Amino acid sequence: HGTVVEAKLETGRGMVGTVLVNRGTLHVGDYFVMGTAMGKVRALLDYRGQNVEEAGPSVPVEVLGIQGTPAAGDDFVVTETEGQAKEIATYRQRLDKTKKVTATARGTIEQMFTAIKEGTADELPVVIKADVQGSAEAITSALEGLGTDEVAVKILLSGVGGITESDVALAAASRAIIIAFNTRANKQARDEAAQQGIDIQYYSVIYNVIDDMRAMLSGMLAPTLRENFLGYAEIREVFNISKVGKIGGCMVTEGNVKRGAKVRLLRDDVVIHEGTLSTLKRFKDEVKEVKSGMECGMAFENYHDLKVGDFIECFEVEEVARQL
């Protein structure tokens, strides 16, 4: 028995796991289970890289012969037969798949209700493939920590190894981004990604992954609306024009008023209407802007309750990009 410290794929040597034995003795030829992976010990390498036939307690060795990709921290258990190892690994794989499907469905339902309730929730779906399990876990943890109540990263898959056609198909189903950390896509996967319009981002530094994902999430945030005051105009006369309705004869008392800007009608310093101007005139001509100290004619779109003494407040609304 022992504990997996790290699992990695080495070209031409199959799956290799570094194992620290803490009880019993591990021999070449033993069948074993590690998390959802199984295998047969094909060779044991000590810390000098030399082949050994067995390893006892407190002896770290590299094990060649893992069928699958175990996770750091998985228990390493020797079984009596290959059939036992295969049965245990298959059961654990089925259980792990069920848990992932359940967790994904639960998250989707919760996120759906959150989006309906708040109207602003959004997700950035990603597929993560890395060279080793430790890197995949570090990236997953970092990206999950970037989420807020409004936007979040949704990790569809976090795995080890090169990018395959199945990874691209998964990304295509959810229009996800594929993050490749110290790994690459094979030709078939690249061709499929190009055909499906799937973006594969290649990285070798985790901080670059985090920075790029933070920038993408920031772009998904609903912008902050900032109000900029423009000016006040006092209604001094009210004219009833046929086919037009009521037009206020106004004096701009502060700042300026602009056609196309937002306006509020104030009566005794209380807002009684907010909308847009249908008319802004100087004498008989439509104008774009009237400055302080000048007279003008103003009319609201679909609103005609204008009275002498009312004030019209003119303002603009600016969208300001937000950052996480």
C-alpha cells in the first residue's frame, strides 16, 4: 500500500506514478488500484533511476504500468488479481462519472434560477487540459476563485494529456474555450476546432491563464451606468400647438440642454416624469444644443403635462466598463 505523490505521462514509457510506500512491500508484477486508475507494476525505479524488484515502507519509487491518470493524493492499493483491480477501478469510474453529472446538473439549475432572479448572471465555459494533474487542479482552483455573483467560470472538464477530438466536441456543445497548459492538440483536434470555430488558448504560465480569464469575465460584466448632469431649463410659458401638443417656452438657467439627451420634469423639486425630448427649438429652427442664458422651446415625447414654473433637468447616461 502507499500514496500517489504525483502522476505524469512520459513519452514512450506509459503512465508513470511516483509512489511512497508506507505499509507492506510493493513488487514488480503486482496488480494495483489508484483512485479510478488501475495497472500492473511493469517496473520500479528508485530515486537514482535504477530498476529495483521491490520497495518497502518509506521507500519512494516510480511505478510504470498505470492504466489511466490518477490524481495526487489517491490511495495506492495492491490487489490479489487483475480482475479485482479492474472491478474496483470500473466501479470507481462509474461512481465518479455519476457524481460529475449530478454536480453539473445541480449547478446548472441553481445558476439558471440565479440568472432568472437577478437577470445579470452569466458564465464563461472552459475546458482545461494540462500536462500534469497538479497543474490542472491549480488552474481549476484559481479560475473558480475568480467568480462573482454576476459572472463565473464554468469548468466543463479538467483533465491531463493532449487535446483530443472529444475535448473539442465537448467545447463545441457549450461554445467553450479550451485552455491548453503545456500540452497541445493533435491534428484531428486542431482541424475539428477550426471547423467548429472553437478557440484553443495555449499557455505555459498559470498567471497568464488567470489574467486572461479575469479580463474575459470583466468584459462579461454588465457596465455601470453613470449619470452626467448637463443643465437646467425653467418653463416660463406653455404653448398648445395643434398636432404637436404642449411646448414649454424655456430659459436655460444652468449648463446647457441637448437634443437626444435624457430629461426629467421637476415640479416643486419633485421628479414627475422622465423621458426624452421630441423637440428642441430656437425660434422656429430645430437645434442640437442650447446654452445657459438662452431661450428655447422644448417638448417631451408622449407627455404633455407641462406647467409654468416647472424645471427641466437635462442629463446624459454613460456606460462605464467594470473590472473584477
